[in-house]
Amino acid sequence: MTIRVAEEKDYIQVENLMKQVQNLHVELRPDIYKPEEVVLPKKEFMEQAKKEEILVAVEEKKVVGLLSYILRMISGKTVVEKKVLFIECLVVDEEYRGRGIGSRLLDCAKEIYREKKCNGLELQVNARNIGAWELYKKCGFREKSINMELE
């Protein structure tokens, strides 16, 4: 398996992975998420790919995982200024889970975090997505804050 920056030729396979994520979100929180025909429009994909903000894990010419991120500058009167690498999406194809692909993608994110001299590496995880939560904990992430809601 290799991990590389996403290219235009990856779009259809990336969109299929994004649909897996969206379907999981719909299953976990139908009160928030809804099924979508196109989760990641090609124009948005190309913009992120051009900035090298989407990594793909490829096995035998098949995109089996992806990690997308953005850089956020945090600043304000009452907060310490920070440059944060924020992981927007991490997904491994359902058929390939449990093989260390997610961990390897997170290792790549950690490397980018160091190269870009960021002060933070962050992500959000749905509280009901136990598998993802356990992966992040295993890879060294810890809870920073907890969102609460009244249903």
C-alpha cells in the first residue's frame, strides 16, 4: 500500500469513500445528516487536491482510504494564537478496515503537522462512532472538549 497526494484520476473512488462516511453519519445521526447524491463535488475535490490537502491510500490501483485536512489559524483577544492542522475527514473502505491503513494515514498527518510547524493537530469524531474514537485514542489523540446537546 502507498500513500500519496490525491490526483484528479482518484475523484470517483474518493467520492465513493465519502459516500461511505456520509452513510455512516446518516445512520448514526439521521436528525442531523441526510443522504446526498454527491458528497464531495468534483470542483471542491480539485481545489483541495491542488493544495495537496487530500491524501489517498492506494492498494493495487484502488483508493482504499483517504485523509483530508485544512490549516486553521486560531487567533483572538482571549486565545493564544495557533496554527492548527485540522483533519476534516479520515475514511478507510469498509472492506479494508482493521489493516492499519487509518493509522498510517494519521502518521502522514502527524508528519505534515511537523513539516508545517503547526501548534496543534485536531479532529472531531462523532461520539457514537466508537471504532473511529478508539483508533484516534490508540494513535495518541485525547479529548480536548466535549460538545453536548439537549435532544
